[in-house]
Amino acid sequence: MELNDQQFDAISSEIIKKAGLFKCPVCGQNAGYNFAPTEFHILAGERDNNGMGLSFGGQSTFLRVVAATCPHCAHISFFNLVRLEKNIAGEE
């Protein structure tokens, strides 16, 4: 889901406020990080009976995140969108 400009600005500002100039945990690059203006979902499900795939017939959960990509090594870092929204709303 695409974030609107106001959401994206607030979220990226909150990340910078809390983390400072973000440093890649893999290569150490700290400039030019690309924050995607998109909400992603990390999905958690159960393995099917034979262990070969995921089964979504039962209960599944997901984590709402925003992603940032390192311009040097392409490592992707995720930030918990729910936590960021709570911080922005003053519900720390």
C-alpha cells in the first residue's frame, strides 16, 4: 500500500529522529539510504502438513513495516510501522 506524502514524511522523519543518520548493519554505508513510500507486510503462517509450503487456512498474522534499502550493498532494513505511528501520535 502506497503511503501518502504526509504519512511518508512523518514516518521517515521519525526514523531519522530516533536512529539518526541510519548506518547499514551489513556494509556500514550511512548515506543515500532509500526509504520506500510503501507499506509492506511480513506474513506469518503455519507450515502445511508435509512441511513444504505455508498454510493460510488457519490463523495467520502479519507485521506492518516500511523498508529502507542500502544504496551500496542492497541490504533491506525493516521498521515496525505500528510502533512508528504510535511514536508519532505521542503514545510512546
